Amino acid sequence: MEEIFSREPKDLGRALCIITGASKGYGRTLALQLSLLLKPRSILLLVARSIDQLNEVKDHIMALDDRQKRLDVRCVQADLEKMEGVEKTIQAAKETSSSEVDHLLLINNAGSLGDVSRLALTFTDPTEVNRYLSLNVSGVLSLTAGVLQAFPRRLGLQRTVVNISSLCALKAFPSWVLYCTGKAARDMLFRVLAEEEPDVRVLSYAPGPLDTDMQVQARCFSGDLKLRRSFSSMFSSGELLSCEESGAKLMKLLLDNDYPSGAHVDFYEL
């Protein structure tokens, strides 16, 4: 993986980089890739529910740090579905002074697929729906707002917020009402943020169909038979993307920094 970036002269500065859902899958890959692009004394804040898995990611990052970057990797065990988890993450970010960094980078990666075995008309319990939205929409907005408030605009500080989006933010998938709704809401959330905060760089990146645990759920449990067969066919024919391949394109987007703020950019557009 290091070879992907070793020829790239750019970096992301001396940053406070916050990655949610960093313990496995795509978030884990992004943490590893970002660690190679940060200047010495940067802080990498890894957030997830499993502290054991976060510590494994931290150990991997420290093993990659053979250029003596002296990265400060911190693990935050937090459930972002709950207010306490959001507040704990914001407080952990506040332990870094704004004057210590020249780039604030927040990667909103944490999310869940939800129950994809059922059609929209079966979701009659608002409590079930609200619980899904708490993690996938409400928690994302509250965390983003809290972090940006903790690091207000100042000369010399670049602020970047990334939303890990999906084709489902733009296209309806039968039996995926929760996931599609959550992703569409998140995209609009960040479009509004880009309008309200023109000095903040805002990006919604759709990483493509990744070969992760979420794809296993999609193949096995999607209530729409046509959709389930489509995902199974993609898996069988090797059309799923590796997290590393998709992450490399996001890294290039962040390094080039020439996307329109608030844009939805898909892996296949690059």
C-alpha cells in the first residue's frame, strides 16, 4: 500500500485527522492510508465501538511509521448512535489545540446498512427508524457541528469534512429504504454545510461497491431478489472493489483538493 503514495510529493499537512468507524473495513483502510500522508506530529483520532480492534489498527499504523513521523495515534471507544459517544469524541478532539495543527480533517465513515430484508411498508415503528437515523444522520450532524465549533475558522487552518456516501444517496434500491434514506439525508446535510460554511472544504465521496462485511449482508439478506442476485453476480465475477483501491482515489481527491465544495464524487467518475 505504501507504494501507492511514495511517489506523491504532496501531503495533508500537520493535521488532526478524525476517522469514525476506523476499527475495520473501509475505515481501517482509510486510517492506514491517511497515516502515510500526514506530516510529523500529526494526530490521528480513531473512533469506533471496539477498542480492541482500534488498538490493532493503531499498532499497524505505528509499524508503518518507519520514517519517524512520530504520529500521535489515539483511540476513542464511542458509540456514535448515542449522545454520550458523540460528546466523548468531540471532547477527545478538543484535547488538541487548534494552534498545534494546520489542517482539521474529519472523515465521517461510521454507518450501518440497516435491515435490508424488508420493504418500506413494514417499517411502522418510529423507534426502530429513529434508532437507525441516530447513528447514520443525527450523530453525523452533531459530531460534525461539534468538531467544527471546537476548531473555528482561523488564518492558516484548513478545515475539511468528508462524508462517506454511496450511489444509494442518489438512486433508490428496493428493500434498502433505511440505507438509501440515510445516505440521501447525509449528502444534503453536507451540501447545506458547504453553502453555510464556504471556508470549509466539504466532500461526499461514494467509494463504489466494496468487498466488505456490508457487502456480505447485502448478498445474503437483501429482500429484493433481483438486487440480491445482482450483488451475488458482482461478487462472483470479481467486480467488487478492494478498500485499498477505492481509498487511493479518495486520497488523491484530498491531495489535489480541487473538487467543488459540497460535491458528490463517485469512484467511477475518477
